[in-house]
Amino acid sequence: MKLRVRATPNARQSEIIGWEDDPQARMILRVRIAAAPVDGEANKALRDFLAKSLGLSKSKVVLEKGSSSRFKIFEIPDGTALT
């Protein structure tokens, strides 16, 4: 299943803001990440944070698209609860 995320790096703490209806990307999950966007650190921190929040192992959360963009698409296992 595809998970669309809008990431905001350099936050005070990592947190999920909630769902947002984006006209171009449909429903998108807004997430703040404490890591800086340097050398892929924010992407790694985002993957780790999503895995922990969704109760998945890190290897089950794969960044498919958007490594240098705020808008990212992750592949996660089908049936994962997104509440």
C-alpha cells in the first residue's frame, strides 16, 4: 500500500500532525521530523519514526519516491492500520 507523506524537517520533536486533503496528492499524512535534511538523515529519521508509529519493522517501510522533496511516497504492507 502507498502512504503519501508531507514531511517538515528541523522540528523540535518528531510528531504526526494528521491527515490533510491535498488537491494534487489526495489524502496526505503530515509529519514533523526533528532531524535536519542533510545527507538523507531526515529521510532515515522519517522512515524510522513511521515504522515505530505504525508498529512495523524498519525494513517494511520503504521510501519509493521523493527523497529530495517534502512530499514522499512510502510503500508499507497492505492492511497496516493508519489511525
